[in-house]
Amino acid sequence: MKVLILGGDGYLGWPTSMDFAAAGYNVTVVDNYLRRNIAEATESDALLVAPNLRERASIFEGVTGKKINVCIGDLADPDFMFEVVRDTAPDTIVHYAEQPSAPYSMRGFREARQTFQNNLDVTFNCIWAVKELAPDAHIVKLGTMGEYGTPNIDIEEGWIDIEHKGRKDKFLFPRAAGSLYHTTKVLDTDLLWFYVRTYGLRVTDLMQGPVYGISTSAADLDPRLCPNFHYDDIFGTVVNRFLVQAVAGVPLTVYGGGGQTRGYLNLRDTLQCVRLAAEKPAEEGELRIFNQLTETFTVTELAERVRAAGNQMGLNVEIKSIPNPRKEKEEHYYNPAHSGLMELGLQPHYMTEAVLGSMLERIIENRDRIVESRIMPRVRWS
Ligand code: USQ
């Protein structure tokens, strides 16, 4: 299988690229370093040093003997997207190439516009390149659980049967996102659904919850192969942030009431889910949607877990609620279905104290690189 990974330099894109290459697939990764550039511009550099994509690919080849082809360029440019798809003739396209930060998308007009244009343009160009040049290719698109928001009913896997005035039909599950970034993913899903039902493309849209983790089988081979591990308020996801805060001696920043519930998953499980989806593709004319999470927690429960793991290692971890910079429900019902990926074969890695403890060890080794001014939220929704 020839796999083209769009956004192959990211927190998830790079480990995914190594995972496919290690499994023997022919892998090409594309990136324009958008996230690195935003991180530099917003003083949000990652905790661990991650060499650029060409260097990482060459280190990976040195360690494993497996090649990862690298293309640097902007997939929002249709000519570049078409050239890449024509040259690689992929069987599978994994699409991560989006501005992934909710806070960045809420920072102001310029950042919102950049997020909107980049995310929609890349998805649109990807759809057209597949439709014109590789119509049998399977697009595996990273969506987000945030597309659904936090409705007061059970969240189904992408679709819902509705009975209305005595008649029945099946629709995309209602969406109500909480940031402009999450809204671009809603729009992506609508675009994909239009082109799937009109032109018979094959697409899997993965509704992923917040991911945590540093370790993967390939990343553990050499410290320079680590993912981009962020703890800042722009790119850091909540579990990764709390663990760094625990090491820095900063009280864990629970936003508001702490009852916000999300579906979390270990980085290793992102890799499993994407590979399972790629190896068992959607049918022609199918938009297949999976909810990609393994466990749900409130923010307060996460903080308690990090405190327990930290205290076990001799850290003195405190928790402190701070005013919520976001507009989101702090107490709500949350019950997402997530059996589809388990049925495909997902074997979850749960958030145990040992998993958090090994992350803390790696962070402690790099504690000199923690910059405290990156921790407190700098972006407010209003
Ligand atoms: N939160 C805190 N304290 C913090 C950071 C976050 O209480 O210091 C809370 C947030 O208010 C939110 C929850 O933790 O209720 C999750 O926040 P997050 O920053 O980990 O996640 P989010 O901004 O929603 O985005 C992340 C990824 C995004 C992905 C999404 C999945 O950055 O790319 O799409 O997780 S989901 O959250 O299910 O939409």
C-alpha cells in the first residue's frame, strides 16, 4: 500500500508516518511547517527537540533501514496538491494537514482567517486531487469529537436515524462546535459528504478526542524521533499540559468548574486507529465515521490522576481552578458511542498511573527546557 500523509510533521502526523513505514508500507509525508512557524511566532515551542522532517526521516532510516519520502510544500496551493497526488499515486491519503489549535483559531481575525483558509483549502484540494487523479484512493481524514460539542443526548458515530412526523431518514449527527478550529472540521465533514455522495469517493472521517502521550514503538528507538510534545496554551492538549505543570511545580490549570468531559486516547491508539482504518478501507461512495476515543474523563478527574501519579514520584502537585478562557459548558451530559474502531480491532492503551508515570519521567529529564510563561492561557474566547 502506498500511503501519503498530509501534515506529516505534526504531533500525530510524524508518529503515524513512522508507524506505516515500520510496518513496511511505502510512505510519503508532506508538510509546510505551519505549526512550527505558528509555534515560533507565538512563543509556543515544544518541550522536546524535534529535528525538521528531512532530518527526522534520515534518522529514522538510519535506525530502521526504512525510507520515508519527504515533500515540503503548501497543500493549500492546488498545483502543489495535484503534483503530489499525481507523483505518488497513493492508495491511502491520511489527512492531518490542518491548523489544529482551538485557542490559536480564537486569537483574532488574522488567526481565524488563516485557520479557516488553510483547513478548508487543504481538504477541498485533497478531494479534487483524489477525484481527478486517484479516484479509488481512500481518504482517512482526522476530524474531532469537538464537531459534536456536548449535546444533551448520546453521541452516535457520525450518523443518526431521525423519525419526524411519522417519517424516518438518516443524517449526519448534529454538530455544534466550540471554536472556529472545531468548526472548520464540521465544514470539512460536510464537504467530504457532498463529494462522497456525488462522486463515490471513499472516505473515513475519524472524530478524535484530545490525545496524550510521548511514547510510540518507533519514537522510542531514538530520542530525536519523538513527537512534538507541546505544553503551551496554544498547542498543548490538556493531559500533556497537566503533566508538565506537575513537573514545573505550577498548580494544574483546571479551567472553570472542571466538569468539562471529553473522550481521551493515548497517542499509541491514534496510530492503531489510523492504521486499522487504512487497512480496512471505506467502500466506494461511503463516508464512514468513527468516534476515536477510549475513555472519558472530566478535567477535574484528569487533574486528580496527574496529581496521584506525580505525588507517587515525589512531586508536590497542586490543583487550582482558574477562570475559564473558553466558552464551553462546565457541567454537562456526555456519552459518545465508540465501538466501531474496537470492532475493527483496536486494543486500547488506557491512562494508567504507570503510563502517566513514564511520561513524567521523560518530562523530568527535560525539566530545564520548561518555560513557565507558556503555561497560563493567553487567548480568551471573549
Ligand atoms: N482544559 C483545562 N485546562 C487546561 C487546558 C484545557 O481545563 O490547561 C480543558 C479545556 O477547557 C477543555 C478540555 O480541557 O474543556 C480539553 O482541552 P484541550 O486543549 O486538551 O482540547 P481541545 O482544545 O478541544 O483540542 C484538542 C486538540 C484538537 C482536537 C481536540 C479533540 O488540540 O486538535 O481536535 O483536542 S476534542 O477536544 O474532543 O474536540
